[in-house]
Amino acid sequence: MNTSEIRVGQLVIRYLIDGSSTGSAGIFELTIPPESNVPPPHSHTNTEEIIYVLEGMLRYTVGAQTRDLGPGETMYTPRGTVHAFANPFESRARALVVNSPDIGAQFFRDVAAILGAGRPPDKAALSQVMARHGLVPSAPQ
């Protein structure tokens, strides 16, 4: 079990189970401060995702459906479906995220390294990391 924190901008990811090396499901805790910068809408080519809110409120979008989720509420993202999240509320949100198969903690470490390089993010490098882990950015709406 890997419980070290990975900081990606304002977000904190704490992996509980990293299933990427075995191709199994993974679970991580995601902490989202109010008004945080969050990833753009995207899909996963090979991964299903379930989000379960532990604390606060989280705005979550799957396809055309957007819901404000509170503690104990969940939302499912089928593989290949565009999804996004945000915290436009006044307090932090925490959620458990289950990916099957897992994209892995290394994805977040790689993104954190690019974003924390002390210069504007290298979009080409971010695109390469996303592609390597099966994430596909959504076309702007």
C-alpha cells in the first residue's frame, strides 16, 4: 500500500492501492480545495472511474450530466466517456476515486513534475504523459 501524497497544483492525491503494475483496480483519495485549478475535461481509453465523495461538495460531469455530489454520493464514468470535476464551493472536497484498470500513481507524479518545473507547463510533455496513461483531452466545446 502506498499512502504518500502527490501534489498536482492545488490538488492532493493520496494513493491507497496502486493497481497499475498488475492491471487491476486502484484507489486514491483526492482533495480539491475551493476554486482549484482542475484537469480539463478528458476521457480514458481503457479505464472506468467511480467517484465517491467523503467530505464537502464536488461538481462532477459525465457526458452531458452534471451533478453536485455531497458526502456519500457517487458517480460512474464508463471508459471512453468525457468527464470533469470542479469545486466551486466554499470548503474543500475529498473523494475516493476508483479506477479499473488503474492509471497509477506514476501518472500523477509525472504531471506534478511537469507542472512544478518553475515555468509555464509544457503542453507537449503533458500530452505525452496523458497519452502514455490512456487519457484523451476533450475537444473544446
